Amino acid sequence: MSEKNGSTHFPPRSVARNVGQFAHDVVSLAELQTELLKVDAEDYLKRAAKPLIAWTVTVVVALGCVPVALATLALGLVQAGLQTWLAFLIATVTGLIIASVSGIVGWLWMSKSFDAFRRSRQEFRSNLTWIKVALKGTAEKQTRSI
């Protein structure tokens, strides 16, 4: 007789073996999923290199050369007869347009690079489905045996 619930019914050894096998399968799936994620992460880093370089160039140019060039533009517009505030406003808008175009191009390249994790997502969903089916099948077998 069991000390926990008063029942004399013990699950057959095959249930324990099935649970052990199931746990082994889940651990194996987790290991494989981790390996796939590692491969996908390496692939992602390769794909992300171009957009990261583009964003780096954007930042370097915006923080380095662009202010000087825009100030030169503004001063040239002042010399051409525009009011100082209007000349600097035109130069600022020009800088924002350059930065926006570069940022959008980098964003488009970056969004494409996330496709590298498509395999991991698909495999993870497949593994979860398998676990759910296996658990449901085990629960149904135990219900039938009672």
C-alpha cells in the first residue's frame, strides 16, 4: 500500500520507462535546438554585418563631416543673400534628410537579416508540437489504463 494516497495501485514499470525516454527525448531536442540557435546566430551576425557597417558610417559621418559641411552650406546661403536663420534651417533640413535616407537603408538591410532565425523558430514550434502530442498521448494512455 502506498503511503501517500492509500492506493495499492502502482504504475507499471513501462510508464516509468516511457517517462524516462520522454525526458531523454526532450533533453535531446533541447540540445539540438540550442545547436540550431547557435548556427542561426552565427548566420545572423554574418547577415547583420552590412547594416551595422552602414549604421556606423551614418553615425560617423553625422557626427564628423556633416556638421562642417552643413555649416559651410548655411554660410554660403547667407553670402548668397538669405537671412542667417533661414540659411541654417535649410542646412539642418538637408542634414536630416541625409541621415534619414541612410538610416532607412540600414533598417531595411537589418530587417532582412532577422530571417537568419527562421529555421530556429520553425524547429522550436515543431518541437513544442511534438512535446504536446507526446504528453497528450501519455495522458490518454494513463486514462485508459485506469
